[in-house]
Amino acid sequence: MLVTEQMQYQAPAELLTKVGEWLEGAGHLEMARMYYESALKVDTTFALALFRLGKLAYRTGNYVEATKVLRRAIKFTPDHAPTYYQLALSYEKSGRLRSAVHWARRTLHYNPEHDGAFLVLLRCYAGLRWWRSVLRICIALPQRMHQAGEVKLWQALAYTGLGQFSRASEIFEQVPDRIRKRYEKESRQIDQQLSSVEDI
């Protein structure tokens, strides 16, 4: 009875989005998408439905669609850090690293402690070979992130890129195997650079 009473006071777009979220959580992604789209037919400005739809597009690998939908969501909730973060991830996955950097910075503007946004910046700066920017971010990270394996990987890569091989070697030793496996290409690059220096 209480649930029915609560539902009476919710807007149709909100109800449709909630059903979509439930379906998404249960793994029914296509049905969830239909509910989000239905919510937007009822209210084209309903930011939560746009956010969920964009996030779902990202989850299913449709990064171009994700960026398009999430940009619409921002118009209606310009201070929503999760939307900016999801947009940064979508741009990163589609290879548009400078755009990803922009949106990760926007995320940090609204949530200065957002771990994910810092990691997006590190990955994108490394991808752009902006080694000094990588190191600046490593200094600016919240204390809890300083020992994170992924942070150590990007830091080691940056020192390698700058030719500071002894520092890179010292830091790379602290990178756990699971991170080395996840970022196999970058780890191999560091290993090769360090090996070539040792051979000289």
C-alpha cells in the first residue's frame, strides 16, 4: 500500500526511469533503454533519464551515442559531477582524449575528490604523452590514492617518458601484477625502456 501511495506522487518520467533502472540492474538492457526513452517522450528535460540512457550507451559500447545523450543531460543538470564523469569516460573510450580531459576537469570542479576523474586524467595525459601533467596530477591526488597501483603505473610511465629511468624503475617495482596485466601495453613499454637502459 505504501509503495502505491509513493508512486502516486511521482511524475510519470520518474516512474518510467525507476523501472528502467530496475530492469538494467536485472540485466535487461534493451528493455531498460526502452523505458528510459519512454521517460524522455513524456519529459524531454528529465535529466535522470538522459543520464541513465547515456550511461547505458556507454555500458554497451556505444560511446558516440553516450556522449551525445550525456551532453543533453548536462543542459538540465549543469552541476551533476557523475554526468561529467560519465562523459569523460565516453570520450576517453572513443579516443577523444583532449575532450575526456576537459570533462574530467569539470567533474573535479564539482567533486574535487573524485577518484575516477583523476584516473581518467592520468590515462589521457599518458595517452597524449603529457608526462609533466601526469606527474602534476600525481602530486595533486588525494592522499588515499597515492599508493594505488594504477597511479604508480602512470607515474612510472611518465618518468620513463622524461628519461628519468632510475625513478621510473623504483616506482614500477611497486605496480602490482594485476595492474601490469590490465595495462599490458604500457607495462611492456616501461619494461623495454628500462631494459634498454640497463643494457647500455
